[in-house]
Amino acid sequence: MKLSAFGRKFTADSGITSLMDDLGHALASGDDMIMMGGGNPGQVPEMQDRLTAILADMTRDPEAMKRLVGIYDPPQGEKRFIASLVDLLNREYGWGLTADNIALTNGSQAAFFMLFNMFGGDFDDGSHRHILLPLAPEYIGYADAGIAPELFRAVEPEISFTGPHEFKYRVDFDAVEVTAETGAICVSRPTNPTGNVVTDEELERLEVLARSQDVPLIVDGAYGTPFPSLLYVEAQPRWNEQVILCLSLSKLGLPAARTGIVIAAPGIIKALSGINAIMNLATGSFGAMLAEPLVRSGEILSLSREVVCPFYHAKMERAVRAFTDAMGDDCRWYVHKPEGAMFLWFWFPDLPVSSLELYQRLKARGVLVVSGHYFFPGLPENDWRHRHECIRVTYSQDDEQVAEGMRRIADEVKTIWAELG
């Protein structure tokens, strides 16, 4: 079978395909694998109950069922959901949105594929523009989303220590360069994989840099504000026509509904809608219709802040405590200050094996994590050892399983130090 350059690129090994294959095989096999690798959200009882009630109401309404499964939505997405979201965001934040400012996509991953290749890659004038990631590490799903080669350019972070076993990445603005070759700036907030939250001041400075070259600042808010609000520090939502704000319904409890939300200038929304039509004909209705009553009533914000965020915050604290108790002070280890999302990012300075080998050893012990080396797209292959000393661990699943996984990770790291250190 002969494949085009596109075919070869998107069938090659990548971090995101490895992650999803691992998750799928582990679930299908029925093995007693502790799943601490992927970003699948936990089951929040209050959210499940509310969504179940909405779905039950829809099944009793023939017109609603017709809209749910029997009619194509326009390429921009389900109109009632978009209208309700416009009203909510204008009411809460005064953004002055219209329906022309919002498009839906079949999941956030699809949105980023479209946006990155709209603003980065090869242009008619012969130039090549990159997507700037100002704070590495960044989301594993970005790495292979570019059609053109060398789509990303990333910046190493500043590292500050915030506790005996805690550190934090910060944007190194002295190293961030926005040039005529920059097509867009992108940052996730909270950052996947580390749970880092770019501050309001940092976000404003990034917007100023984007404005200096008239390029968009793409903010990946899949875990952030205004919903699902998995934030353990203060952070304000920000939007204007320089900003492309990307949201998701997945972390509210609808990952299988694959509903991404893009808030941007009308020209960008029109372009996304056109690509949607070519790639998908239409976006799926299911997630938008389930969530629309929550958006219309404003519950989506109160449930995010009062139910979903506290659920994950408590799980985070239990997970950190379990690892701290298991690891103690026997060897060098740090966790990135957990400010949001549903991940812990562990750093083991000078560990005698790479993060990929640690991942393989933990997999053999029945624990799935993600090797940290996948999360540095756009950085040159250099001798920065740090990128091979970190792992990402999710704490969204059953607390007892997570605690057992933490104990196994700690035990394996200690074993490696004893054998090879």
C-alpha cells in the first residue's frame, strides 16, 4: 500500500495514538490495569443525574428526538445551543457576542487540527508560519496535528520551586519571540499535562504579543473557565477578537459526545464552518442538545464551580497525599503545583532511566501513566534532560485505585534508584 505524505504522517506512531491504543487495549482486555494515563473524566454523580434527567425529558418529546437524531445541524453547529451560549456569556461577561462568534466542532481535537492548519504551515507567498507554544510542556494532542512539517515552535519554561517537593513552570517572556513567521500563539489553561494555570497577567502579556503581529492568541480552555472550571486558583475568562477561546463539554461529563466550542471573530467562525462542512457535513447534535438547558439556565456555570471543580479538587488532594506518603523524602522528586485540570506532573531529577522506560516498567506493574517526553512539541531535540524525567498521571478515576497506583509508582521509582542510582 502506497501512502501520500499526508497518509504517512497520520499513520505513523505518535504520542496520542500510543496513549489511546493503550487505553483501548487495557479496557478491552479486562486486565486489572490501573488507568492513570488518559484524560477520561471521572463520574460526577450530580452531573450524571442532571444529564440523565435532561435525556429522559428529550426522549418523551418527539420533536426533540427528531432534532437529536434525525436532522443535520448546520456546519456551524446546533443553533439553539449557540444562541443560549451567546446569551449566557454576554450576560456574565459583557463580551458582545453574536451567533457569528461561535462554532461547534466534533470534539476539541478537531478544532485544533483545523485552527493550527488554518494559521500555520505553508502560505501562497512561499512563507512558512509556525504555531508558537510559549510554555512547554504542552498538550500531547497538539504534537502531530500539523499537515506541514515543523508546525510548532515552543519555549522552555522558567522553573521555580514552591515547596520542598513542589515546583511551577512560568512563561519565560525574555525567550518568547513573536515574529512575521508566527501564525498564531497557543496556550492551554489549565495546562495539560501539568495543571499549571497561566495567570491573568501572563495571558494579557501574551495577547499584547499576539496583537503586535496581528495573529490570534488561541486559548485552550478544555479544563478551564468559564466551564468546566477545573481551577484551584483564581483565573478570569478572557475574550476579544484577538483571542480564539476553545471550550469543551467533555470534562463536564460528556466526553463521548465529542463537542468542542470555538469562540472567535466572525471571519474565523465562517472559515471553521466551511471546513466543518467539507470534513463532516455537520457537527453532532447530541452534546449540544444535552447541555443546552444547562446553558440556558446558567446551571452550567454553577455546576462547574460548585460541583465539578470541588469533586476534582478533593481527588487531587487525596492523590497528592497518597504519593507523598508513599514517596516520603527518600529520593529527589517533585510534583508541579496542581492548579487545575485532572493531572499530576511528576519530575524525578537525574532518574537513571528515561520517562519512557519508567512508563514501560510501570505498565508491567499494572499502572498506565504517560511518559513526559511526548509533551514537548516544537522544542529542538537537544540535551535538555528534564523532558525525559517527567510523567503525567491522572487522578480522575476511583480513589482507591489511584492511591494504589501512586504506591506502585513510588515503589518503582525507589526500586530504580536502589538498582541503578
